[in-house]
Amino acid sequence: MPSRRICVVTSDVPFVSGGHLTIARSLVLQLREFGYYADLVLTPQNRFGRQLSAYLATWFTDVGLTGDEEQIDQVISFRYPSYAVRHPNHICWLNHRMREYYDLWDAFYLTLSWKGRMKELIRRFLIHKIDNYLLKKRLKRLYAQSKTIQSRLLRWGGIPSQVLYPPAPVRRYRTSAYQNFIFAVSRLDRLKRLDLLIDAIAMVKSRGIRCLIAGEGKEGDNLLRKIKEKGLEGRVRLLGWVDDTTLIDYYARCRGVFFGPLNEDYGLVTLEAFSSRKPVLTCQDSGGPSELVEDGVSGFVVPPVPAMIAERIDLMAENPALCQQMGENGFELALGITWEKVIQELTRE
């Protein structure tokens, strides 16, 4: 009997590779490892002003048959508007809806002209209605990739879901040292709040500790300007894009990892750090990361205040043995979040 054919579906924006795409690609690879025929389908991009047409195009995307006219047995969708695809055995493992129309609405609304506000109010109303219909009526099961996503679904739409955490991507994580530097990696975006880390480093008393930041994005120039303004060129370094081998090496050698975004959906950085036996310093309003990090056990969870972040960095600088113990605790947590469990859940009848 041939193995089941599964399409993993998510939306895509050219030249942007977010965490959802990393998870989707990892899921395809792991489904194949477990004996399924699996492939990735990217639905039309969802640029601002074209969201409704993207939903419509996704609705008409054919995920019923393969190119050889073989039946596709299951669809697993991710972020908006990929969950608009139609299939009788459709499971959604939700990363997020369009956040500007949900948890980021208040901040987004303030940036608009009065004409823009009228237009976006209408779009927001329509997309809420569409999302509620698709996520309540068109799915066999709905999973949220974190409690943060689960709570958003309940707050905006009263939509129930089950939390299913994604594991770290399968890489050759290792631990080689606890050198005196804090590592951060993410897209250089305002919501990732790397400015908090730079401000904190300026307040750190332990002069020997450094900070390395990997990633690219539109906030790069602003972060570089802040580093120069605070005279931190010798202590904070922007690495730009790094390949997987280099990324794993930084995880392996750092004292700990800073990951303090604003209300992050999930954030693979936390699990990657834990898989490298490194503690994570995050913030109380960071969403997904703050669900996984236990304060004082596998890292630190603090208010998004530079002075308090600086205090924890000083503690990490002065206590490498503590960082090692917290990293071991995080590693134990990561061991319990496995691809085997995820695939068993997503593919169950």
C-alpha cells in the first residue's frame, strides 16, 4: 500500500525567509523521514493592499491532485492566507494571522491617514470574517504553535485550538564552550527589539562581555547608528547574514542567547539555543519565548527594561557555571519537543 501524500502549505514573500518557512520546510523533510510522500506548496504572496486577492487566489489553488494525477491525502497549512486552501482532510498548524489586523492593530492604526483608516477598517472587518469562517468551518483540526497564538485565536474570534510546539530545525547542534559573549540572531526588525540589547550592553558593568548579533533587515542602519552613538563599537558587533554552519558555531560557543522580541508568535531561537545547551534571556512580553524559558532555571525572563536586562547579563558574565546549568535545563526541555510527537499528532486520523 503506497504511503500517504501530504502537502505542506504556507504563504511566501520573496526574499524574506521567516520562521514559519523554516518550520514548514523542516516538516516536509521530517514527513519524508517518517515514510510519507511530502512536498511544500507556497501560496501567492500577501502584500499590503492585495490581501483579499491573495485569499481568493489561495482558495482556488489546487491541492487535490499531484502532477501525476495522484490523490493528495492531506494538507497541513500554516500562516495566512495559506489556510484558505480547500481540502477535505485539511489540518492547520497556525503560525499567525495577519498581525496588523489583530494584536498589532492599535499601533498600525496610528500610522494611517484618515483615508487609510477608513480603508483598513473595512479590510480588517472583512479579513476577520474570512479568517473566522476558514478556521472554524473549513478545517478538520486546528493547532496553534504556541500559547500566545492560542490566546489570540480566542481573543479575536473565540476560535479553539490545541497547542503543538514546533521542535528546533534538525541541525548538528553542539556545545563547545561558554565564552564571554551574548549571541542574538533574528531578522533586524523593530519588533525584534535588538535595540533593547544594545541599550543594555551600554549599562553592563562587566566590561569583558561582548555581544554578537546575526541577521539582516531594515533596522540594520538604525542599530549600527545606536552602537556608534553609545560608543559600543568594541563591544557590540553586527554580523549580518550567517550560514547554518556559522550559526551553529556561535550557538556552540556563546555564554547565552538574548531573544526579546515583542509578543513573538513562537520563535525558533529559543529551541535552537536550548538544543545547544545555552540559556536564553528574554522579556515578559516576548510571547512564545517567555512560555518556554523558566526564569532562573533555563534562562531569565525580565521586563523589557535595559537596566534589568543589563543586570542579568552581568550575572551571566560573572557566573559561567550558572549559564552551563541553565543551558542543561533548557536542553532537557528541548528533548521533550520532538518531530516524532509532532508528526504523530498532525497525521493522526
